[in-house]
Amino acid sequence: MAFFVGDIVNRNDREGERLIQRMKIFSLFLPLVVLLLTSCGAEKGIEIHSAWMRPAGQGENGAVYFVIHNHSSQADELIGVRSTLAAAAEMHESKMSGDIMQMDQVESVPLEAFAEVESAPGGLHIMLVDLKQDAVAGDEIEVILHFRNSEDIKVVVPVRETAAPAEDH
């Protein structure tokens, strides 16, 4: 079989063009792949979502509910809360003891690595003691959460009659 040098050059040119096209496509998608991989692997730390509070009047107590999600590989601990809306802010947990619902103050809330802790009516919550003003549906209040190993987190809490629909996080 005889072939000419021109055939080899032409065949190599076509293969070279295909290779260049593949490299162009690869170079377009490479930054996107890198971005996706780095964003998936990055730790976000602690995230608060689904926060809400029922309406309460001045001088009354109010309860704040939320979900804490620890996206970190390190355990942490919620060690305190603060709000300018109330004379005091405390972490409480309600539990059934026989036929009686008991509410006890807790000093801290452990948060394991990659764990989620939900506060809800009848369970863990923040008690705002002696509200300085009314908290009516539609208002937003601020609560500061203090953690042992992470920075404080300011949470904007909407006042509503019921919990918000589940959020994607």
C-alpha cells in the first residue's frame, strides 16, 4: 500500500484539529468543575435556619425556635444567648415527666460535628424573659447565639403564629 506524505500531514492535521477542539472544550469546563468541587468540600461552619417566634406582649415571656446545623468537622457547643428585646435570654428544654411537662434551663447545647439540632415547641428553645416591648406577627427580632469554638451568630427571627415551612439549606 502506497501513501503520500501529504496523506500523513492531512491525517495529522485532522487529528490535531480534533485535539485542539477537545482542549478548548476541556478548558471551558475545567474552571466550572474546580468551582463545584471546592464549594462542595468547603466547610461552612455553623448555620442557623428556620428561626421563628410566636407573638408575645410586653412584660411576658417569649420563645424562639430554630435549627442549628454544624457543617464543620469539629464539634461545638451553644453556650449562651442574648437579645435586647428581653430582660434576659435563656436556653430552656421542655420534657415530659410522667403526665407533667417540665421546663428546665440548660447551661449549654452540645453540637456534634456535621450534626443538626432542632429547637421546637415542647423541646429545646430560647426563652426571652420579660419582653421590653410587644413582639407582634410580622415583626423581626434579633438574637445573638454564643458558641464555645465559633464566632457569635446574629439571627434575625421573624415573629409569626406558626413555624415557617421547611427551608432548603
